[in-house]
Amino acid sequence: MIRAPLCGLALALIPGVAPAAPLSDADFLSAFAVACLDGYRDPEARSRAIDAAGWAPVADDANPMLSRMLEIARRDLEQTKAEEGFVGSDAVYGRSGGATGPYLVTTELALPEEASWSLDLLGCYLYDFEATTPLDPAPITARFAEEPAEVEDQPGIIISQMWAVEALDGVWELRSTFIPEDSPGVDVTGFSGRVMILTSTRE
């Protein structure tokens, strides 16, 4: 399942903006751990960790691919709100001026108080649109001593792994996904490259 190639060309047309190098696996995982694992069930604690790590709010149009991805994601969110009655919000962060990434998106999604049952979810997404290869899942498997619960391997389309992360209370899933530049998945998600996602319940 694809969840949530023109970026390089678009960036080349912006004066003074040079395409960024993709993050190394280690740097990507480190950035994700600080921003998304620290305070992962507490929005205020998460915000403090994000600020301390040097992330700053950026506009949706800081990057053409970011803008397209957010447009699609928010359209899907609005449909979910209409169908399920959820309310929610998001915040978008970048580094180094925000023109080339990486980008961090945090979300809060909750059922309204009048709902018959309660569910508050927090999402944390780290994107690297410059990545041209999948993230090695081995360090994630080793960190949590847990094999992926789901694996999707469609070369040229999508490569994804999902961990349940039984070691962390409140985690619904940890997901790593790679979408190649020429994948049909780009039309579905609005982006190519890597994304790592943590979804958890609010404490």
C-alpha cells in the first residue's frame, strides 16, 4: 500500500537554490529519534525536543514537493474528518532555510468530546526528498529487538517496512517508506524519497 520526480527540476529553477545531498542513514535515523521519539506521546515535550534540535517552522511552499505532498495529505485528512468526525492539526518544520529539506511534519488527530469513544493520535513524519535509496531497516530492527510486522517490496514502486514497536507504550506503528523518483506512487503521495513515520496515542 502506498501511503502517504519533478522536485529536482523545480529547485533548479529557483535562483540561488542548489539541490541538497540526501541524508546518510545514520543522520536520518538520528534526526528522527530526536524529533519523533523524544516526548512521542506528549505534544508539548515533543515540541521542546523539536525546537532544541534546531527545527524551525516553514511555509508549505518552501519546497515544491513539500507543497504538493501537504496538499494531498491534507485533502485526505479532510476526508477522514468528514467520514469519522476527527479533528486535527499539523505543523511543518525545516532546516537550513527550508528550501531543500529535510522536512518534519507533526500531527494531532482526535475524536471530538461528544464521541462515544476516545482516541487521540500523534503523528511524526520525517521526509528526505533527496534520498535515492531505501533506508536500511537493520538498525531499526536492532534498536527495538523486533522484526518488521509488515514488509512491502515492489522495486521501482515502493519499499516499506512497519514495526509494531512493542517495547514502547502507546506506539501504533513505526514505518519506513521509500518511493523512487519514477514510481507511480509519486502521483498518489506527492513526493519521492524517504519518509519515516511514528504514530502513537496521546498519553
